[in-house]
Amino acid sequence: MKVIVLGCGLVGRAIALDLVKDDDIEVTVADKSNEALVGLKESAKIKAFKMNLSDKRIVFQLVQDYDLVIGALPGFMGFEALKTVIEAKKNIVDISFLPEDPIVLDDLAKRNGVIAVFDCGIAPGCCNVFMGYVDNILDETESYLCYVGGLPVTRQLPYQYKIVFSPVDVLEEYTRPARFVERGELVTRPALSDPELMDFQGVGTLEAFNTDGLRSLMGTMNAPFMKEKTLRYPGHIELMRIFRETGFFDKEPLKVGDAEIRPIDFTAALLFPKWKLEEGEEDITVMKVVIEGKIKGKRTRYVFNLLDRYDNKTHTTSMARTTGYTCSVVARLIRDGEYTRAGVSPPEYIGQEYNCYHHLMKGLKERGIVFEEEVISLEE
């Protein structure tokens, strides 16, 4: 199978290096940055090209010679790239955090006979897979709650945070209103709202806040209670709230002297260099997914826990591992003919297929990403 990875950030690189381990997969990577491609260009097993991936004509021509496309672009570029790949009649597994709804491309994908899996990372991604899997087991699904965060191991004031995925998408977590489901109704709350403190084994106390992470689950699942919350070290929420309320994350241009600048662009230029993970700097990914419902009238709780750490052997960040390897294992499910559903698929569709779910969990475990699953009876 010939695969092309669009985007060579931390996650795109991890995906490419994992896929190329298979003798029957040829891997090509494309990115606009020569700096991002450094190292891969020197690999005898990976082809690397500098390309302007914001030009849909270039993307359309680029993917023609490949069997499968991996979308690993920033969210603001992801939708057009996804649409273009589907128009080119190529299967795609995508991890871009799209602000648009990819489901609108479902009819196009079906007409073109394309398998397109989106949001195929850790969160969204694995958390959706768990929901699809458990929803198939339960007779009635009552609630879904996901806590997830990527954090540096070393806490440094004042931010106690480092970027572990697309910088632009990080700021979205602090500004985009959080949508969740409560008593079967869609509820919208401000980002950073409803803070709570939680203890996690091996990490300590973290704070959680509402984020807009349910995405496709709001349309595919019928549970009356569903919510996602992002995890950070205590104190980070209040700092980001001050930034937001002061206007540092505003997108409307502000006139300063003779110049006009968007405050969010100015803020990003200042923050991102300070938030960048240094080479070899270790990170962790923390996740807890709790799903409750009834089986034969008895209330049951499924809990999935993950604490994943930076890989010192491969120098791969935990967020790149957990996001990237989910994507690369699903790509293999498509290669092997295990996942064959034409159209646009959210990750919960993977979870609904028993064999796909277990092969995904097995593939992640082989790569050192181990979810602890617990089933608890809530009946006295």
C-alpha cells in the first residue's frame, strides 16, 4: 500500500515513522516546511516533499498515485484537504481538528466509494471509539463523560503548560463555546467553565474545564448526558480566563497606532515560543472516560483510564504517540479490509465493529499505549 501523509508536525511525523515499519507500506510525507521534513528526507524508506498544501489543486494532483491518504494538517486547513481527497476518490484517515462538520461530505464520499475516517486521534478519537463500543453493549446508554489532557511532565510557572498539538487548535479550547448534552438537550457553556479538581494516580491533582470536544457524538449517540472536559495543572484555567476576558484571544483587528492587528495573532506570537516543547522535553497524556447505562435493567459503569508518557527510546511525545498511532492502526484496518464502510466515518463507527475495536486496542497495546478497562456494577 502506498500512503501519503499530508502534514509533518509532531503527529504527522509519528504516523509516518510507524507506518513505514510495515514492509508492505510505502510512505511519502508532504509539508510546506523544510524544517519539519528534516530527518525524514534523509530516510531511505520515506519520501519527503515540500509542498503548499493550502492549494487544493496541488493536493488533488499529489494524492493521485496513492492508495491511502493521512490528513495531519492544522484544523483550519483540514476540511478543504479532506474534501479534495474525497473528490480525488482516495481513502483517508484524518486527525485534523476541523471546525467544520465533516459529515456534510458523507454523500460525496459514498458516491466516490471512499472510506473517510475523521477525528481519528486520542480525543477526539479513542474516546469516541469507547463510546461506540460500549453503546453497542448496553441496552440503554445513559451518560458519557471524558476527561483528557496533554501536559508537560515538568511544571513551570506561570503557564504550567506546553503545546503538545497544533498551536492554533490549543487557543480554540480557551475560546470556542463548549457544547454538551444535558437531559437530552444541547447545552452551550463558555469555554473554561465549570472548573473542578480531580486526582489522577501517577499524576496528582489536575483541574478540568468544559471544552467543545463531543463533536460527532452529539449527532450519532442518543445518551441524555454527554460532556468532555480538558485537563490542565491547577491555576492554568484562571490565567487563560484573564487572557480571554482582557481580549488577548479576540479575532477582530485592533488598531494600535498606525497598524491593525488581531489580538489573537499578537498573543500567539508571544505565547507559542514559550509554550514550545524543547527537544527531549517529556510530556504525558491523561485520559478518563466514564460511560454508564443499563444491561438487562441493571445499571453498569464502564471506565477507561490512560496515563501515557514520552517515549525516550524513539524521542516521541506522548501526544504524538497516542494521536498518531490511533490513526496509523486504523489505516491498517482499512488496508487489511477490516474496516470497509464507505462514506464519512466518525471514530465511534470503528468502536461499533467488534473486530475493529479489539484490533485497534491490540495495535495500541503493541505500541505501549495501554488503556485500563474496568466494568462496575452499580446495583446494590
